[in-house]
Amino acid sequence: MRKLRFVVLGSVISLFLVLTPLAQADTQSARSEPNGDISVRAQSVASTDKDKDGNWDTLTHGDDLHIFFSVFNLADFAQTVHVSVVLDGPGTFEDLTLVDEDVAMGPHCTGGLCTDSRQGTFSLMVKRNQWPAGPYSLTVTGSGSETATVVTTFTVAHHK
């Protein structure tokens, strides 16, 4: 029986490693203070590595950028939460406001805890003439009874 458990455990770990995506992500999360009423999460991930440098936080022409965000109302009451998702880049890059809206969250509560959310994804392709080289940041903010903000970063570098 013990040997069977190790075989099953080994198989599960092997399967997990095989199914793990090659892309790496900058993922950040935070809860508001002092009560933790608002939870935010942001992720920016390259799904390609066109410059073949093994650094998934550096994108170049033709790389695909995927963005995920979520804002949760974790308060024990319904509230309107302002959700903002902004992509900020260097120099001549025109900053992109991806989300800027008020969202009614609640009263979907279980055991006194509300768990309504606003989530979304965006996919963008880096193009040399539209994405200047330099550092970029993705900022996700949820503000209602409290405010929480997270920032993920990546770099665009156009190699020779």
C-alpha cells in the first residue's frame, strides 16, 4: 500500500511538471488595510520568447503579452468598487486604460463573507513601431470601503 502511494504521488508530480506552462509570469496580489475588504491580483505574462533569451519578463517584437486581473469584494456587505487597470509604458507609448469602471459587488455572501468580483484578461502582441523599448507596468486598483493596488512589470527590448 505504501509503495502504491509513492507511485501515485510520483505520477501526479510528473504530470504536474509536464503540464506546467513554459511561460513565466509576474504575479502580484494584495488586500486592502485595515480590514481586507478588497483583494486585487494582477498578472502579466509572455507566452512566447521571440528573443530566445530565456527571460520571460523581457518581450520583443512579435512576443505575445497576456494580462489577467481580478478585484474581489471580501467585505461582509455589498458595495460599489471602482476598478482600474492601466498599462503604463515609457516615452512615446500611449498609456492604455484597459478598465475604468464602477462595479456593484455583493450581496452574494456565504457565511457572512461576500465574494463578488470583476475579473478579466487581455492579450496583446508587441510590435516594434507601437511599443517603445523600456520598462512597462500594469497597475490594478480596487477602491470601495478600502483601497488595494498592485503593480506588475515587464520590459520591452528590441534586439538587433
